[in-house]
Amino acid sequence: MANTFNLGNGNWAQKTEKLLAYNAENDNFKPLPFDFDRGSTATRVNKDGLIETVGVDEPRSDFLNNTKGHLLLEPQRQNKLPYSEDFEAIDWNTLNVSITSNQNSPDGSDNSYKLIPNTTNTSHILYDQITLSGGIYTASGFFKADGYNFGNIRLSTNSDAKRYSVTVNLIDGSFASDDSYGNPTNTGYKIDNIGNGWYRLSVTSEHTSGFIYYSFSLSNVENPTYDNGLPRFAGNGTNGVYIWGAQVEEGSYATSYIPTSGSTATRSAETNEQTPPDGVIGQTEGTLFAQVGEFPKEHNGRIFAIGDGSADDYITIIKNGSNNNFAVYADAGGVGQVSYQGSGTLSNNSKIAVGYANNNYAIYVNGTQVHTNTNASVPSLVKIFMGSRENGSSTFILGGSITETKLYNTRLSNTELQALTS
């Protein structure tokens, strides 16, 4: 079998506007550079576990919870909070808390703050108020224990009529408790272990109109008494939690951190494609392979595909719908050949392979055959795509990550497809 294309699996070579794949057939290394585009800076977690900013059009190999790294490909998002790190700025307000600066933060600098509750038996918050149009929004922030072991974010929508609040255990990153008021809808939460004691908590809720409140808070116990969605207790004036990196974005999940310092900031969408030399893409038979990283619940998008750049000729593996399912589609000359929508959700490190030839398609996931098709043609195959899916005049960005991709210019046997995805 001829393995003609490789990307990832710990081998990441990149520079501005380029991401390097390679062909190592017969031990002869040949570079296969992708054209990469993102019209803004962006952040990633580097090999040292620190959040860092990379330049415009620079690909992101992200190492959050993955020692080999994964290619991060995200849609456009905007941080609606003007000050994501300066909690002494005029936009931020304190209630029954004090804050002290110059604490170590997830980006390796000393710009986080310690949130210290006073001794009054009440709720203790740092909050910001912003007016937003209707939509589903996600609020996120970073916490680290320092005397108290529970951090809290409350997202209040519809001018404070609906409130959703989640408390996280800052010792092990587990969910502690939550509270709601006014029947908020489309709620959810996620907790990410950033390392060095830092956890990122994100909470999601739907907003109709008016203003929202973003609130940093904390608790002295796992299951506190909630007051208006905020933990109620008497502090000791000394213990607290560290906080950093506040973000509010439109969407049902938190994307990578977007720093702000006086105004909103936007991270542009990312696209990644190449036209390889002859022989890389099998024209009458071949195999696509992808190992996925983490996929949030929103956004259709292309994981890995080959085609001619149009909506008429392609074979594509996509993240499908709002429930983390995947799908494989093939069109030839605008005529559908394969249409398979996976019934199971993609977990981290899932492996998918598609073997194709005229009247001989097979799809394997994690060592199991999930679909075959003996009545399908091979499209016109010219380009390789990752992270975007063309559909007429629209482009859908993946919003997830890719650990490894491969191409073979032969249709692997079913036994080989099973072994490749096991």
C-alpha cells in the first residue's frame, strides 16, 4: 500500500501561511505544504502548557491535554468583554470582594488577580454588564485555588431575568454544583484542566434581548447555599481564588481564549487546503484516514476531504450536526454517491477511515466497519482540505481539532482498514 500523505501524529512543521504535510513513500521525504489562512492573531496552549499568542496566518498546533499536539481549526468568534484580564478597569465592578493583582497566570506572566471575599455572610462577586443582541452565549474564565477550593461563573441573561451558575472544584476539576433562576434555556457547562492548578470553566445560556451579567464568584464548600445564583457564605478576608481570562462569545461552546484590552476582539476563521502533485491522491482508488481531537457540539465542518474545490466533486469526512456525530459524503459531478451519517458520537482520538474505488466504498471507525457501498463512483479529485467545507457559496469551519491525517493512493483492504482504525 502506498501511504502518500501524512500530517500530524506529533510531527508539526509550520510557518506563516503554511502548514507542512509530507510524503514519506519509500523513505523519500517530500514536503506537501498546505495554504493556511486566518486573518487575525490567535492563542494556543504550547508544549510548556502555557497559553500563548501566535501571529496572523500562523497555524496552531495545540497541546492542551495532548502531548503530541493537535491542529486547532476554529470558526470566527469575538470576545464581547472589553477587558479580559484587567479586572481593575472601569467596566468591572466588585461586590463584597477585594482583588489583588500581580499573580501568576496561565500565560506565564504575573497578571492574574486574587478574588478575596469579605467576612459578610452573602454572595461575593466581580462582574461586568454588557448589552447584546439575541443568541446563545458562552461565558468562560480561568480559576486556581488559593485558600478556597471552588470557583463559580454566573451568566445572567435577558437583563438579569434568567440566571445560570456553575461551581467547579479547583482541586480536581470536577463539577461541584449549579443553580438557575428564571428558567434559563440551552444551558450547559464545560471544565478544562489547563495545568499548573488552573481550570477553565465555561457556562452557556440563551439570551433574548437586553443586557447580560458576567460574574466571577467563589465558594467555600462544594454545594453552597445559592443566593440569586451565587454562592452565599462568610469569607475570612484572606483566602480566595485566582482568576484570569474572562470571555463572552456568541455560540454554544467556548473556543480558544481571545484576549482583550479596552475593546472587543475577534479571532478570524481558519482554512487549510493544498493542491498536491500527481500521485498523492488516488484518482481511481484510495483511502482517507483521520484521527480527531476534541469537537464541541456546535458547527458543521470538514475534518478531512479530497475533491476539486467545488460542491460537485468530493469525498469528505465531516463533523455533522449538533450532537458530535460524523458523516461521510461523496458526490461525483453533482450526483450523490455516498451519504452515511454516523449514529454514534465522536470521542477524543476517534479514528475514521474511508476506502474508495468504483463500486467499492467502505467506512471504518475505531476498528469497526460501519458502512459499505457497492454502487458508487469516484469523483474528480484534485485538492486536499481540512477544517472547512465548501457548499456552494458558503464555507463551514470545523470548530475542532485534528490529531492526524493520512492518504493512500490505493484502496486498502477491509482488514487493513480495520487495523488502521484500531
